[in-house]
Amino acid sequence: MKKRHQVVIVGGGPIGVALAVELGQRGISCALVERRLAPQRIPKGQGLTQRSMEHLYFWGVADKVRAVRLLPPDFPTSGITAYRNMMSEYWYAPPLREIVNRYYFQEQERLPQYLTEEVLRRRMAELPNVESAFGWTAQSVEQDANSARVVISKDGGAACETLEADYVVGCDGGHSIVRLQIGIERGGTDFDQLMVLAVFRSRELHEGFERFPPRSTFRAMDPQLKGYWMFFGRVDVGEVFFFHAPVPPNTTRDNYDFHGLLQRAAGFNFACEFDYVGFWDLRIAVAEKYQVGRVFIAGDAAHSHPPYGGYGLNSGLDDVANLGWKLAATLKGWGSDALLASYSEERRPVFKETADQFIAARIQADRELLERYSPERDRAAFERAWNESQADAPARTMTYEPHYEGSPVMFGPPGGVSSAHGSHTFKARAGHHLPSQRLSSGRNVFEELGTEFTLLAFDADDGAVAAFEQAASALDMPLKIVRNRGRNAYEARLILVRPDRYVVWTADHAPESARAIIGKAVGRA
């Protein structure tokens, strides 16, 4: 039996379900295949960045995600970093992602990944053009010039079906069958280190952490661990925690004292009850490309790394926001193959740099600090280095600003490259996320954006606006015009914004050819 859809999504974790919602809201027929009937109730992927919350807002579920959070409203989402263990005299609690809240329409959030996934599953079920196949497993993927096909099975192969589509997207995790079937290689850094993930309950640990101001995470930097972390995270306030730490290579659930490890990291003895113990390998892996023909990969299928800094889930949701509208635009006839190719060209450099310079480099910097400085050897030198590390933490947050200046469908600066490094400013810049701003109407600009392209016109010439309307009409590209009085902090009268809320082009005056700008933005220059 063969079923036809416009897009088949393999993998129904949060990334696959989010893509189904993104496409479903755009009127695209899609099928989602996922072997698990329900989300795994393991509290990984806790932090949601401001950009991720903006995506969830446009998927209609931001308020619903906030409603199911387990931490109290406004509970701080940042953390404590301590030397050796959490009872050390050396600790700091720097502001982190909250310091960039004002540049975004939505504030960051923190809750277990499975709760976010459950909210997205409920939203997906509301979309009539999305068909889900939970309990089914993808067996093979193939494609030709006109379509792609996925063979799926259930009950150990007793039932088989073939799903045919214009495009297939693999959101099926680090061991992606889709990536393997289409022959995409991955490279990266293997730290050759086994890590434990434990979920446990302890009222005594919560009480011990009351020495600190309220925080969500607690990181112990032990010199013996070579820059790797022992890391506690709150699931709720009062009892449930998760914990990551390095363990010896042959560790199993039965041959290691995990309770002792927790107490070592905490710096004091406490009672606890374990709900889960699992393991993962500390490595960074990035696919060499994110597309082969009609097949794409996203989320952990395209890139995976340690859960340091909360980049994994958020990077996957950014993949969805980037790829989803491009697939829909191409299927509706106003996008192009060049537009689809820009997905990999934009997203891969951002993640590669995130992995290398915000994760691997952080591990190396921590390792070097702890090897070089010690309060036992030279207290004054250690304290200077420790204080410098504390001061660097907010600066790293301010410079993490993924952008697409090097994109072929953007009007970035000459020599621009797509990068994870940037700066936060309210000025509208081509290739960068649109900053949040209040319009003269009193509404936020994000409340006025269209679902496709939007032209923001601040006291702009009527002829310039009309030229864009005509150019968009000629290419059958939906375009919403948002007029506003005054120039405000964007420093431009005309700003063209993509469906994923990134700025394509800015200027004060009408361009020589609005058609050339619109054409480049959708890969039809």
C-alpha cells in the first residue's frame, strides 16, 4: 500500500513534531513516523531560548508551554558554578541568557523536554493535513528526480507501508536511519568519555542548595575531570533533579556508586532515590551537509553534542523554523531549489561554530584554567583567574547570536559569513534576527508580522512600497506590508523580513529593483 504526501517526516521527537506543526500550519500535507507511542519522560533539553519561544509563539503554543512548566513562574533559569564541589567557598552566579531578553519578543523558558513535546503533539493533532504514524519505524529511504519514498513497518515487520512524498526530512536522532540511507557522513570531536545521566529525588539536596540564591542549575568544576562537568539541574523546586557527570568507560547501572558520585559533586552527604540511570558518550558530531536531493536532515540527525549550554534542542527548533517555510514556499511554487539549498548553507556553519567555539572551546578553557591555577598552590593567582572566568560568562552570552550574513538568499555585508558569533543590537541588519520593538501603534512588531514575508515601512515612500508589492505579486510570493510612523531603533525606513523572522534587506530609500531583492530572497534571482 502506498500513501502520498507532500512531506514525510521520519522521527517524532520534539524536532519532528515541531516541523509537522510548522508545515501543517502552512497548509502542507505531511506524515510523521515515530516508533515511540509517547515521549520519554526523561528531563533532558530543559532550556528554551528566546528564539525558541518565538517559534513556539508562532506555532500557537508559547502560552501552553509556559502553563505546563514545573518551576514557579519567574524562577531564575541560570545557574551556579562552583570550584571542586557545590560547598566550595569559590562560586559565582552570573546572569546569562536573561541579559538578552529585551532583544526578543519572548523570554526564555525552562521545563523538561517531554512536556514541550507533549504540547507540540497536541497542537499537531489539531491540524487536519498532518497524519501521524506512532508505533511505526522507518526501514528504508529512496528517491528519484520526482519523489522520495519511505518504507515503514509495525509489529516487527508484520505490517508494512510505503509513504511517497515530494520531500523527506529525517528528524530521527543521532543514529538517523535517514542520514545513513542517503549517505551523509558526519565529522566532529570524540572526547572518548562516558557520561552518566541520573534522575533522582532528594529533599536534602534541595535544602543544601539553599545556601545559594534561587537558581536552576549547579555546576561543579573538579580539577580531576579535565574540564568536564558534574552538573545538577532542577526539574522542580524542592525534590527532583537530574545529574550529568563523567564516569569510567566500563560503568554500568550495577557496578558503580552513583550516590557517592552525587555526594562528591554536592560536597555533602544526603539521601536520595533514583528514578533513572542512563549513559551517553561525550562527543560532537556535525553532518557534512543537510540535504541530498529531496531528502533533508534536521536536529540531532544533522548535529549532536553534549548537553552543555542547552544548544541541542534549541538548534533543532531553529532548523525547523529555517527549513519549514522554505519547503512550503517551494511546494507552493514561489520558492526554488536554490532556496531549499540555503537551508544547509545557513544552518550548518552556525552549528559547526556553536560546537567548536561555544562547547568544545569551553571544555578546553575550563580544563586549562583548572590545570594552571589552584587555590592550594597560589590562592591569589587562582582568585584572579576565577574572577576573570566569572566576568567572561555574560560576555559569551552576548556574543552568541546566530546569523546568516553569508547566505546566498540574504543581502549581508560584503564578505559576510554565517556564524554563531555576533552581537545584540536593536539595529536591523541583513542576515540577523529581527530585534523586538514596540511600534507606534503600541503593539510589538512581532504581533504584526505576516506568516510569510513582511515589509516594514517606517515613513517610507509610497512608490517604494508599491514596487515591492508588484514584485512580490509577479512571483506569487505572499507579502504583508506593515506601515509605521517614525524610524525608531531599526535605523532603516524599509526592512524586508523572512517568515523565520530574519532580516533579508534594509534601506532608507527605494531600491533600483525591488524585483531583484524579492527574487534573491526566494532563490529566484
